[in-house]
Amino acid sequence: MAVVIASNLRKELAGDPLFEGVSFKVERRDRVALAGPNGAGKTTLLRILSGETELHGGELAFQKGTRVALHDQRPPLDRALSLREYVLSGARDLIATEEELRELETAMSAGAHDPATLRRYGEAQARLEHAGGYAWRDRTTSVVRGLGFADADLDRQLTTFSGGELTRASLARALGGDPDLLLLDEPTNHLDVASLEWLERELASLDAGIILVAHDRWFLEAVTNATLELVAGKATFFAGPWHAWRLEQAQRAEHAQKTADRIAVDIARLERFVERFRYKKSKAKQAQAKLTQIGRLRGERADATGEVDLLTRRSRSLGFEFLKPARSGRTVAEVDDLFLTAGDKHLLVDASFALERGEHVALIGPNGSGKTTLLETLLDRREPNAGRTRLGHGVEAAYFSQQEVELDERGSVLQCVQTMTGLQRPQAQSLLGKFLFSGWGEHEKAVKVLSGGERRRLALAIVVASGANFLVLDEPTNHLDLESREALEAALEAFPGTILLVSHDRALLDAVAERTLAIEGGRINSYDGGWADYVKIREERAALAEPPKAEKPKPHVRRALPERKRSTRPTELDVIEDEISTLETTVGELERELAEDWTNVDLLARHRRAREELQSLLVRWEALFERTQA
């Protein structure tokens, strides 16, 4: 059954239609990619579905009781909350369901056994079970961990978090509420690769419909099974994997181009006929008919050409290539026995590697592992704690940083390019045009007022014009749309010089890198190939280390606790383990009895109390166990 059905949706901005005639439906287990150029209305459509923005036409029909959660890039409004309070605020209906169950159990204990009460109790019980039962708070905590937070972060105030951390907190809030329809606007922003892979698994497991906007191609391929494309106010729905939609889109563009070319040939043939016979009386009527036909064909050609422009995004996508650089020595960079720290944290220990001329190398590792620190040390922007780095003979390096610290902010966009590249005004203007800075207004815009995406494009333009033979790139795809990412990927693939690339865009890593340097446990390990090759090696290594799989336990079977040696005299941990074992047996027996009679009020109350007591014991056990391992 569909979670939501949209029929002929219309939205206006300042009286002009943003989109109209948009129709689709989303069922549980549907993972729909919402695609389209910037300004097409993707975020607006998500906010309409969440009830935040009004419609100007059409109809939305939701399945009864549908719970909708929206994650977008807006920071939390109330910063006085802790992370725990903020994330749980997205699960208010689950808290209300627990309250309702307690009230119903009290009423049923007092003799309320009417069908309406029993039906309400069954519905509330089913709602809670769908979210994971009384352990749903534990699942919410696991979501927070999966998105890169530590347990200690749960009690921190939101005011102490960075912008990127607040974005991840918003995502945790949306995921933790067990929604039926999950709306995600750029959920991959500010996630490292480990969190991205966790999110892919989490979205695959949810019993919900999902609509998402993302520019991460690897993520889209892994998660989505349908695409809703918004272009020029119209919508096209495609059922199938993301790569199949891109192929179909390319085929549509090719067909439209062939149609436009064929019509152009027909128009030229008809124009020759009219030119030859329009003044001959015997052919005058035929010439007039041909003129009418030409008018109709010109309209068809304009439609076909317009479709080509829309499908290929020719009007607003990056188009560039790197300059052919000067030849460097064979060894471009060397790192020997490098030791790096950040405060009291050891980042790298005894790290050694070398880059050779023409190599395209990816540098990967979790957030905080020292990737940016290593790049800055390699370029002599910071001193190592120990060891040495060296650039080779004839190496000219260009650094594309996450913070765009290399931009000259003292003047306009055009002045910045001329100062930092040495280009004359016409060449600088031409370069800016390739990076979507068109016209006098954008050329004279002050650098300090540029948006994040504009700063990234300007910094990339300067790197392209540098003529460097060693590109050091730190997250170059941040704030770039999908088409611009693909243009950058093509340019990097064709670059004849040396590349050292840090990115969370796994599609870019896989396409560009011929070798991968991975920061693992404070050391650097080298692997041949790109991202897919690294994942294969990682999975093979994990399979060798994995113990034999145990038989999957039944719901009431005792929870497996980590092995430890018991002391000869019982400790508090020993006592709690025995209590957990006894209580899990009790819960299992109660569940077997409830399977035969779910209307037994006393059994229901005993089962709920036993589950809550068991959960409390498990929390105490985990705290004690961690203390003994410290």
C-alpha cells in the first residue's frame, strides 16, 4: 500500500509556477532519488510533503497514521537542548505511545475489556514493536553512534557543536523517530566514509518509504531504486536503479538530438522548394503549404532542442580541462618516518610513502585521522613532530583546501583570479565563465560575500589555471552538484600530472585513483587500485578474521554477552549476569503465554515490567563491563 500518493501538484513562487502536474506515489521499501538542476524545486517539494510549505494545486493523500520525518540543511531552532533531548524530540509519538500503553493497562486492570480498548491496545503495541519495542531508545542511541558521535556527546548542549555536527544531529533525529515516510535533503553532507556506509545499511533496513536528494553518486546507486526528476516545472518518474535512469536520460537526449537534426534537414529541403517555386503561379499553393509546414516543423525543432538542453544541462554545468603541466622529476613527493599529533592525540606514527610522476593517488581515512594535517605537512604548511617530507625536482604544487584559505579576499572575483594566476583580464573572464561566473555582476562580486559553492568553484578555477604538475585536493566536490562533480572527475582523469586526492565521494575516488593510501590505526598502508578495489581487500580481510557464525537466536533467547573470566568470588557483574539470564528466561516464558492469549491483562502488565527491568539490567551491565575493561 502506498505511503503517499501525489496528484498534479502545483507550486508557485511570486506568482510564477515553480512546478505543476507533478504526480507520483511512494510505497514502503521504495527509495526514490529526487533529481533535477538547482532551483527546480526539490527542497520545496520535500517541505510540501512534510507539511511545512503550502501547495497551490493538486492533492496529497497519505496512508492513515503516516508519520513523516524531514532532514534538511537547516540547523536546529532550539539550541538549549542536549543532543539526547534533541534526537528524542523526533520520537514524541513513541513516547506518547508508551504513555498510552500504561494508561490502557491501568484501565484494563480495572476491568475495561471492551473491543475498542483492546483494539487501541493492540494498535499501540504494534506501533511500539515496529520501532523495536521498549528498546527503541537503544536503537536511537545506536543511530547517534552510527553517525559518528560518541556516547559522551549525548549530554552536550547543541550550542557546543559545529555546523557539520548539527547537520548530523538533524539526520539522527529524523532516523530515530521510526517514520513511515523519510525525507532526506543532502543526507551525505558532513559524513565520513564509515558513516556513509553505515547510513546505506540503515536506510536499506528501514520499513519506510524514502525520498532523498543527494549528489553522492555511489550513495545514490547503493540506496535508491527509483528516480523522480524535476526539470523545467515538469516531473518524470523512472522505476529502476539510479544508473539505469542516467542511461535512459542519455538515450532520451540522444533521441531528441537526432529528432532535432532530422527536422533541420526537412526544414532546409522545404525552404529550397519555397525559394524556387513561391513566385510561380502553378506552384504558389504548394509553396504556401510548405511555408505552413515549415512553421510547424520549426516549433517541433525548438521543442526537441529545448529537451536536449534540459537533459544535458549544457547551460549551467562546469566545462573545463587542466592545462598541460611542465614535466617534474620522477619522484614527486616523499614522506619518511613521519610522526604527527593533534594536541595529545597521535595521528600518524612512522608513516612512509612516495608519489611518482603521473600517479593519481587517493588518501582515505576516517574523520579526525589526520588526512588534512598530512597534506599541509607535505606542503610545508606545518611542521611535523618527527620525520621528514620532501617535494621532488621541478614539482609545482597547487593546493585545493577545504577552507579555501588560498583565496585572496581583498577584492572582487575577477581581481582574485588575476592576482593569483597572473592572467590578463580577457583570459581571466573566460576562465570564470567556464566556472559559472558569467557577466559583469558576478565578475565584480566581492570574494568575501561568496557562498560556499561559489567559493569552491572560484578556488577550483584558480587551481585549474595554475599550471601546477602536482594537484593536492582536499574534498574538492563539497558544494558541487552532480553534473559539476562529473565534469571535475573527467578533468582529473585526463590530467597528465600527479594527483593526491582526499574525498568522501567514493565515485570520484574510484574513477580517478590508481592507488589508495589508507590511514589505518595511525599508520599508512598502500593498496593498488581505487575505492572498489580497496573495499574488496577490506572485506576479504574481515572475512578471514570473522569467527564462525552462530545460529541466530530467537527473540526470547538469552542475550550474548562478551566473554570474560569470572572471579572465584561473585562480583556485582557476576550477580547482574545471573539476574539477566533469569529475567530473559522469564520474558521468554511470558511471550510464549502471550502468543496464546494477548487479551490477558495481568500477563501484558507482567511482560512490560519484565522487559523494562531487563533493559535496565542490560544498561547497568554494559556500564560495569566497560569499567572493568578500562
